[in-house]
Amino acid sequence: MESHELVQLIQGIPKAELHLHIEGSFEPELMFEIAKRNNIALDYDSVESLKKAYKFNNLQEFLDIYYIGAQVLIHEQDFFDLTWAYLTKVHSQNVVHVEVFFDPQTHTDRGVPFEVVINGIYKALEKGQQELNISFKLIMSYLRHLSEESAFKTLESSLPFKDWVDGVGLDSSELGNPPSKFANVFKASAQHGYKLVAHAGEEGPSEYIWEALDLLKVVRIDHGNRCLNDNALVERLVHEKMALTLCPLSNVALKVIQKMEDHPVVTMLDKGLLATIHSDDPAYFGGYMNENYYETARALQLTKDQLEQLAVNAFEASWLSRETKDNHIAEVKQYFKGLN
Ligand code: ADE
Ligand code: ZN
């Protein structure tokens, strides 16, 4: 297929985004604009010099820059603008459903109140639902480099906004911070009605995926690349129809893999795993949903059937109702039928 045909094909697929950190969608241009109006000096003198710093050898090198960028977010309007910019961008890519992570502790630890953060994000998501017809879920992520006690405080802060928060996640520095560290707060989160997901097996070993399943009782694994080292784990994930929310451009940018051609998504589909494709931190890793689909499809020569499967899997793995999932899946199938 010619590359412009592939671009067009991917553009037309109705897509669901299930692995997106809203702070990771912070484009340098908007970062500079918000820094200026908040009178905050960035360490970089231009968008270009900031972008030049976006070269990472591992997850931690990325996180160090990502947390610095987030420091310019102070007011509700800042969080609103960040979220609205993301929604308008993905609307142009035919993304029709999003499940968005935010990292409360990145902001509350700087003195920005939880309600300021969530009000800005939630109001933009509601506007996106009304004006762009993008449905949404909101996931609050605990930072795993911090203590479980700090996660408990975050859980407490979220309770007045319980109706707005659909689930909790676990992100940040994986190595040395196993899921077991957060078993109690995940249990308490479930008792408050939150759904559970966790990043596992991005840089960390397959044991962390077992822990996320057995100790945290998650309903999806974010990344999960490392499961392929462990046949018994793969069997379990297939049997439980456990989704793995993969982020191919992220994996290349953070050197989880050396090059896109090495990405495990085809191997995973062949093994019957519920693999899905998402963008993680699109402002830092070179692309949103369409670019992730495109770069993966090109490097791995994905077939139309595989692209269809990936798009269907994302709706299947979403937290939409059975009926709404089925409607989206029917649309995806209809779209691919119309291509032939
Ligand atoms: N926070 C934002 N992006 C992340 C990633 N890819 N892994 C862990 N924590 C993150
Ligand atoms: Zn992530």
C-alpha cells in the first residue's frame, strides 16, 4: 500500500484511546504560552531548544522532563486548555472515545489543589463530549515513586469527585517500585467503586505483571510488553482476555525496544492477546493515535485484518457499556468492509 493510502485508511478508522497521560499531551507551544501567562521561567529559551531536549535513553530520563513541564500548570484554566487542546487534536484523527490518565500528585505536591486540577480537566472533557461527540472516562494515576501513604491521601482527595473518576492507575518509575507496594491502596480504591489498571512490564519484569493481576486485581495492563518472556503469563492473559494497552512510539522513544520493527504487537495478536495501540505521551514521543497506528503498520507491514483487530480490541477493552462497545465495533467492521 502507498503511504498516503495507509494514512487515509488509518484516518478513517473510528478509534478509542485508552492509554494517554494528559500531562504527556502538553505541546511545547502551549507550555510556553501557559508559562508566560503564569510568569514562570522555563529552563529553555524556545520551543526548538525544548524539543531538542526530548531525547531519552529510558523511562526515567523522560519522566524528569515530563514533571518539569507540568510545573507550569497552576490554574483551572491551564488544565482546561491542556485537555481541550488534546481533545481537538484527537477529534481531527477520528478518535471517538478516550480514557484519560491524570497524575494528581504531580500537582498537589506543588500546592495546586486536587479540585483545581480535576475541575479543569473534567470541564474540558464534558465540552468535548458535547461539542466533539467524544465520550470519555477519567483515570487518576498514583505515582509509584512516591509512598503508598501519599497515594492514600490522593484517594481521600478524590472522594468528593467520585462521580467524575472512573478508575485508578499506577504510573511513573517502574523499576524498584513493584505493584505490591500499592496493594492496600488499590484494595481501598476498589472498595470506593473505582476500576483498576496499572502500568506493568514496560521496563519492569514479567513478575510485575503477575503482581498487578494477583495483588492489585487490575482489569487492564498498561504496556505489558515483558509478558512475552513468560509463557504461563501469556496463557493467563489470553484466558482472561486481559487487555494490554501498547504504546509503540513510546516504546521506541524510551528504548523499551530498539526500533519499531522489533515491536511485539504482531506476536501478541498471533498469540491471541487482547493488544491495543495508544499514544501514552504524544507531545513527547512523536505522535498521537494516527501516528502510532501508521508507524506500527508501516514497520510491521500490518494487514487490514490486523488493523481492524486492533481497533476492535480497543473498544472491547474500554469501559463503555456492552451496547455502546457493540455499536462502535459494528462501525469499525463496517468501515473495513467498505474498503474492499
Ligand atoms: N507517566 C507518563 N508516561 C508514563 C509511562 N510511559 N510509563 C510510566 N509512567 C508514565
Ligand atoms: Zn503510560
